[in-house]
Amino acid sequence: MNYELMVIFTPVLSEEDYKASQKKFADLVREHGGTVVQENPWGLRSMAYPIGKKTTGMYWVMEFNAPTDFIDKLFIQLNRDENVIRHMTTALDKYAVEYNSKRKHLSKAEPQKSEA
């Protein structure tokens, strides 16, 4: 089954801790027989509303394939991690998977624009 996970980490993480947290959850998917399709770290962003007196968070999006029974295990690990402020896992249908695949290939094909 295809899924997309969005996580908001606490904004006080160092760059190393932010990357380590991303790796932790990507490795968890791989350990349970899943595959990571795409990772997209958004970095520090403002939130729509404060959560626990924090107005910013470190966003990260991961698209992955995994067995359906794995999602409960992932949910438990996300809730146990003190660096995670919020998380959302979405099951992707075939149209969403196709759209993400096209978007990924288009972004690679576009040349980087440089300003003179």
C-alpha cells in the first residue's frame, strides 16, 4: 500500500538532529519491509496556529510503500518521539501515486534557473 507521511518536528532541533529524526523514520519503514519512494524535507516553516506555544516547525514529507499492519507501529513510534509535534499519514490511491510520480519527474527535468 502507498502512503504519505507528513511530520512537524520541534523547531529547536539542530540540523544534525533534524536529519537523524528523518533517517530514524525512513529506516523504520525499511526495517518492516517497506520502501521509501521519496523524501522531501521542507525545513523550518510557520504554522497556521501555535502548537504548544510554538509558532514554527521543521516540516518533512515522505512517500513510502509498506504493509498495512505497519502503520499502527509507525503511529506508536511517532507518538513516542518527543521531537514530533504533529504527524499525519495518508493512504494514497493510484491517482495520487501517479501524480506524485509525474511531479517528481518534472522537477528533475526542469533546468535550474539562475539569476544574473
